[in-house]
Amino acid sequence: MTELLTAVALVLVLEGLMPFISPARWREAFSRILAMSDGQIRFIGLISIVMGLLGLLWLR
């Protein structure tokens, strides 16, 4: 359980870096994402899941 909470905390830190470092670029990226279709967003989500799983397999 501790590992899961650590992973969630790390995700929050990583997610917060972009708006903290460059809010204008983050806003631009977010507006581009809003303009995408559901299929495109799902594809990006799928790629993120696969990359995360591959990273976990590589680290283990």
C-alpha cells in the first residue's frame, strides 16, 4: 500500500511540474488537448498506459 501511495504522490509531483514551470505552455497544450477528438485522447491514454507498463517491467 505504501508503494501505491508513493507512486500516486510522484505522479502528482510530475503532473504539477509543467504548470509550475511554464503556465503559458501548459495552457496552450491543454487547449490543444481540448480540441482533440475522443479517439485521439484515448489513443494517447493507451500509449501512456503501455509506456508505463513497459517502464514497470523494465524496472522490475
